[in-house]
Amino acid sequence: MATNRILLNPSKTHAIWLCGHRQLAKIDILMLSSLFPHITFSTCVRNLGVMLDPELTFSHHINLVARKCYYQLRQLWVVPVSLTHQSTLTLVHAFVTSRIDCCSSLLVGLPLGTLARLDRVLCSAARLVGRLSKFSPITAYMRDVLHRLPISQRIQYRITALVSRYVLRCAPSYLRDLCCPVSVLAGAPFCCEE
């Protein structure tokens, strides 16, 4: 940091140790805190709006996103009688689905049980837009009327969209530098420059 002329702000800096639960059990956080008194060691940190936990399960992040989305849905549930269908759809997209989609590509590969909470948020949002009761079937309505995908398919769509932007040469340069087609690899474990 000193060589790059970056100053550490101890009041805003949190450090986290990322590893599996067995390796995490071997780390002495109190010793690290005594060695680095200006750094606060945490079990959960925020980076670019994503909550990271030591094992990268993203459970804290998913719970936080779901809690914020349910708060917005409760606020919107009071006023749907005075809103048109299109305005309700716009508000739900602005306050709920955009939160779920933000950084959702990081959730790829997580178990469906972990992602189920976000699916329940999407179902609640669809019920609000469609003014449906709590126990009415929602899957067909989400698919056929709202054209919304379940969370696992939304994540796959985001990843596919990123890859297609790379293939079409529309991706930012930092992504183009990290990706290359499998056809140019020639059996090497690392990607080579085009």
C-alpha cells in the first residue's frame, strides 16, 4: 500500500480470512488482532455491495438481500390499489428484482436450498404485481405473464449474457483479457493471448 501511495483508513477497513471451516478453526483471530492492531478482523465483510463470509457460502448476503426486498415489498403492499399494473411492475423491478439481480452471477453453483430464499422473494413480488393471494399457484404466472425466471435460471442467464458479450466482442477489456475460447487453448491449463 505504501508503494502505491494508498493510505489505510482503520475505521473503514475490515479483514477477513477466506478458507474452509477446517482451516478456519486453525486460525487464531486474537493473535492476528494483536499483531495487526489497526485492522479489524471480521467474520463477514462488505465488498462492492456483496457480503462475504469466510467460506463464501453467501448465506449472509442472501439473507440481507431478502430482508431488504421483503421490506420494500411490505412498503409497496400498502399502495397497490392506487397503482396501475405497469407502475406496480416498475416499482417492484426498481426496488426488488434489481437488488436480486445485482451481483447474482457470484451465486452460481450454490445449492438450491441456499437460493430458495431469493426464489420466495421473487414469488412474493409476483403475487404483489398480480394481486394474487398467498396460496395461489405462482409458477405459471411468473413464467407466462411476467416472463420471470427462477433464481437459478436467472443466474445462468446472467453468466450466459456475460459470455455472449465476450464472444461478440462487446465485453469490457478487463473481461476480454481474462477470457478466451476453448478452441485456442491447445491443452494448456491457462488461457493464452489471442
